[in-house]
Amino acid sequence: MGARHKLNQAYVNTALLCGGIAGLVTESWFWFFFVCLVCLACSYYDGGIRSDPRRRR
């Protein structure tokens, strides 16, 4: 497993953790999925999640 894959997995795990905390606090599946989606979208937008191996910052 390469470094890019490990880094992407760390971002996904963090989004799941944040979503899990939000879902537990609010006791709502909606907020779990919403927070996960927002975290992943923000990470992709700022370049943290790298889908293209040739793209550089």
C-alpha cells in the first residue's frame, strides 16, 4: 500500500470519526452522514485527498 493510499485512508477514517461523534451526540443518522460528507468534501477540495497520482500541489 502506497503513501497516497494511506493518507487518503487517514482522511476517510477521520471523517468517519467526526461523523460518529456528531451522530452519537445528536443521536441521528442524518448528522452522521452529513458530517462525513462535509469532511470528505472539504478534504477533497483543499487537496488533502488525492485521487490523481500525477497531480501535484
